[in-house]
Amino acid sequence: MEAFTNAILNTISHWGLPAIFLLMTLSSMCIPIPSEVVLLFSGYLVFQGRMDMTWIIVIGTAGNVLGSIIAYYIGLKGGRPLFLKYGKYVFVKERELDWAEHWFARFGHETVFFGRMVPMIRAFISVPAGVAEMNFAKFNIYTVLGSLPWSVGLVYAGYALGSRWHQITQYFTLVSIVALVLVVALAAGFVIWHLRRGDRVR
């Protein structure tokens, strides 16, 4: 992990804004690149006078949006057929997909907006939005609204902390672990509930 993080930092130091854009795009495509590290370190480079805060925020948010759109279309074009074919093995059938579609139709903007501010969850929220066929225009609006404060807050934190920017990453790691545990617990509860109902894979 340390070597991976150092590779990210070296890439940003060498390539600047293009590297930030690429890394933030990949991070929003469900590729495990910690966007908090990217933005905090970029804020530290602002502290050093090597980069401009406004451009980092703009580029970082743009990368977030592009990666989210790609992930959305992956869910939209491939997600539902994939779940209809293989979802039965984890008790995800058409009625669950219909429920997800109904959820995103009613609460999609809140889900996307707040999901963008939760470590780990933020990287994966676009795929279920695509699977549920959430309105694309609303998806983009709330992706921008959720991504912008994330970028502003982390870049400014990196700038304010200066050489101590890395100290805050441990808190994001903790939140990511908690989020992962909750997701796994919910998934396990979903499967157990179906098993207790007597549902079987067919």
C-alpha cells in the first residue's frame, strides 16, 4: 500500500494537473485509487507554491464527473442484464432490480449527493444509479454538487495542513473500513433473510 501511495504521489508531482484528472477519473470508475490522497497531496503542493488551488478543484471535480459517467453507463448498459442472468445466485432477481429503480427514481438525488461524500461508497454509487436507470441529467447535477465540496474540502485541508497533510488520511481509512463493514453486513443480512424465507437459487 505504501508503494502504491508513493507511486500516486510521484505521478502527481511529475505530471501535475493531467495526473490529477486521470487519477480522479479512475477513482470514480470503481478503480481503488484513494481520491482523498490525491486531493490532500495536491493541496500540499498548493502549500508549496507548486500548483494552483482553483485549477486542482476544477480538474479534480471534472475527473470525478467523467469517471462517474463512465461507471453510470457500465451499470446502465451491462448491469441489469448481468443481474438478471447471474443475480439469482445472490438472490437478486427482477423484483429487487425494480425496487432499486423505484428507489433511485424517488431518492436518487439524495443518494448520489451524499454518497459522493462517503469514502469508498462514493466510488461505487454510479453503477447502481446506472442499473436503476436514474435520470441522467439529475445524476450529473447531483454528481457535480456532491463532488465539488469533496474536492474543495480536501484540497483546502491539504493546503492548511501543509507538510502534515498525510495525518488526516488515517481518518478516511477508518471511515472506509466502517463503510465496508456496513455494506458487507447489509449484503449478508439480505442473503440470510432470503434463506430464512426458504428462497432457493433456481
